[in-house]
Amino acid sequence: VKLGRYIEGMWGHLLLSIVFNLLFKITPLAISFVTSYMISTAVLGNVSNIWRLFFAALILVLLSGVFAYMDVLVSHDTAYRILAKLRNIAYDKIDELAPAAMEGRHSGELTSIVLEDVETLEWFYAHTIGQLAVAVIVPLTALILLGFISPLISLILVPFIVLMICVPIRTAKKADTQGVSVKAAYSELNTQIVDGVQGLKDIISFGWQGQYFSRFSSALKKHEDAQLNYAKRSGNETRNFQLVIGIGSLCGQAVAAALVMNGNIGAVWLIPVFILCSAIFTPIQDALTMSTNYGLIFGASKRLFDLLQMKPTVVDSGCMEEKDLTEQKNDNAHTISFE
């Protein structure tokens, strides 16, 4: 959100990428529903609409290919346009701040912000924004569709959807802290690498190899530990997602089977409901799986935003103030009279 003001003029591209991502994700769900209904009608001996359903599924398959291509093209084109814009802004900011405000900051740290941190934001702009919209619209559509078949099935699935959302929320603060730690550790490691390359002659001349490798090994260990802690937490989140999806799908399918056996819904809807009970979690899982990277995205965006918010020590307005000109004239006059 804080970086939103730096990408003015790109909101139209972002909206278009969200639309294509939504079409790309909802088309396979429609294909699964139509084909499963077609199979059910064929098994039950009702073949009057079989060809109509077949051609509908064929059109959806063709459209899914088009939407898949457009989703990749538009989302990544938008993301890399934004990254190029952010990098240009970051370079301009460094030029504005240098040299006084850059005192005490290593070139390796600035390099990791402009290159690595901005590159990390590609996850957010190319994947996360569209997935968040899809994770709301597609499950809501599927729940409404299941509600027309049987409201009880929708009610059974809602608690599991809420439980899935609670998994990353519970660890959000820890993820953000770990993301900042990973980025800081990477910055320190990058600083040691750049310092080693730039100061190679001095390191060899003064025999500082042992001291340098000690600092490098320490930075490498910090980066390894930060990455490991982040991976453990994200792995636990993914495991919990899979557990909730498995139990939720099984409960929804069991309720659907019981409703068919009791005659509350037609047998023709059994396979489509089975498909929807599993597919309804897919877009939520995609968005929440990406949430395992939210800590890294938060850490990268925070470091970039902090850089962009830095104030220059000296403001270069491009002209000398009138007061300075007067003082300079007086100094020149004093020098002439002295001579």
C-alpha cells in the first residue's frame, strides 16, 4: 500500500491482470463442473443433451488455453513494468541522497535493495494481487452454486474455508519478522561479498584473509539460519493447509453422498458436487500458499520504502540562494580593497 503512490499510471494494467487471472482460474472449475455433469447424465442414461454439454466443455477448454496465455503475458508484463519503474525511482533516490546521506551504508546493502528486494516484489505484483481477488470470487461463486444444489453442503464447507484463512493470520506477525530478518541477513552477506571483491588487493596485501573469511562465514551462517527458520514456518503452514483441505473436502463429499442416498438431491449431481467440494479450495490454497512468501515481500517492501523515505543531507535546488550571492560579492570586494 505504501508503495502504491510510486506506481501511478499502472493501476489499469493491474486491473487487467486481475481480470485475466480470474478468467484463467474460473475456467477449469467450469470445465470440471460441465464434464462431471455430462458423465453423470450419460451414466444415468440421459443422453439427450450429451453433445451440447460436450461442445460447451470443448469451448471452455479452448478458452482456458487463451486465458492461461493472457494471464501469464499480462501479469508478468505488468509486474516487470512496475519493477522497472521502482528501480528507476530507487536509482534516482540514491543519486539524490549521495554522498552525504549514504555515509555508513555499504554498497552491497544498496545493491541488494535495488536488485534483490525489488525483484522479490515481482511475486506480489505478478501473482499475489490477482490470486487474492480470485481467492474471494471463485470460492464465493462455487458456494452459491452448491447452495442451489443443497445449502447444507455450502454450510459444511464454510468453517473449513474460515479455518484455512486463520492459518496464515495466526503467524502473520512472525512471518513479517522472519522476512525482515532474511532480507537483512542477505544484505549483510551481499555486503561481505562486494567488500571482498572491491578490497581484494588490500586483503591480500595486508594478510587479512583470515579476518575476511571469518566475517564472511558469520554472515553466511546468519543468512542460512534466517532462511531455515523461514522455511520451517512456511512448511508448517503448507502442511496445515493440506490437512484442512483434505478434511473439508471429505466432509463435503460425505454430506453429498448422504443427501443422494436419502433422495434430497438427484444422483446426477453427485459427481459435480464431489468436484466442487475439492475445487473450491484450490484458489484459496494458491493464495495462501503464496502467503508463505508474504514475509519476504513485506521485508523487501519495507527496506525499499525506507530507502525512498530517506531525506538528503544537502538539498540541491539547482541555483545559489540570494544570500549566498551577496556574501560572495562582499568577500570579493573585501579581497580587492585589501590588495
